[in-house]
Amino acid sequence: MTTSVAVVAVAAVISGIAGVIVAGAALGVRYLLRRREKLCDAVTVAVAAGGLIVAGAVLSQNPWRSVDGYVGHSAGVQLLALVSVAMLAASTVPAASTEPPTTNQPATNSSVKRVARS
């Protein structure tokens, strides 16, 4: 829980409300896929790497032709990079346990003493 809050807080510091939305979405995707570990890992790697690869590809397509002089400040490139960073950060959050809680409690000293006296 605290790691999730930290991920969203860092995303908010990095990019404001857009960061909070994207980080929340990344955490949500990983939560929805928590029972399918291989798929969750594959989606995480694909999004984290793919976003930066596509952002780099967009930057390599003549960034000097932008009206502003640099295409890296455009919302599309920034969003691709943000999605990658958010998914990478979301991967640090431990997956929720999918196993039901066990009812077997370890023996305490008092229960051991009662058995020994009987």
C-alpha cells in the first residue's frame, strides 16, 4: 500500500495530475493482471520498454522541424515517456497476495504447555 502511494506521489511531482492518472492506470493494470504473473510481467516489460522506444523513434524523426525548435516538449512524446516511467515504477509495487489466508497458526508456548500437561 505505501509503495503504491509513493509511486503516485512521485508521478504527481514529476508531471502533476497527468502523472497521477497515468501512474494510477499503470498500478490498475498490474492489479488486474496480478493472477496472471507471466502476462503481467510481459505487459510491464512491453509498456516500459515500448514507450521509451517509440518516444525515441518520434524524437529521431527530424526533431529540428518542430515549430518550437524541439519536438521533445510535445505532449505525445512526453506522454510516451511518462507511461514508460509509470509502468516501471508500478513494477516496484509488490503484487497483492492471491492465496487465501491460512488458518494454521504456529504453536504458542501456552498451547504447548497445555498439551504437555494433559
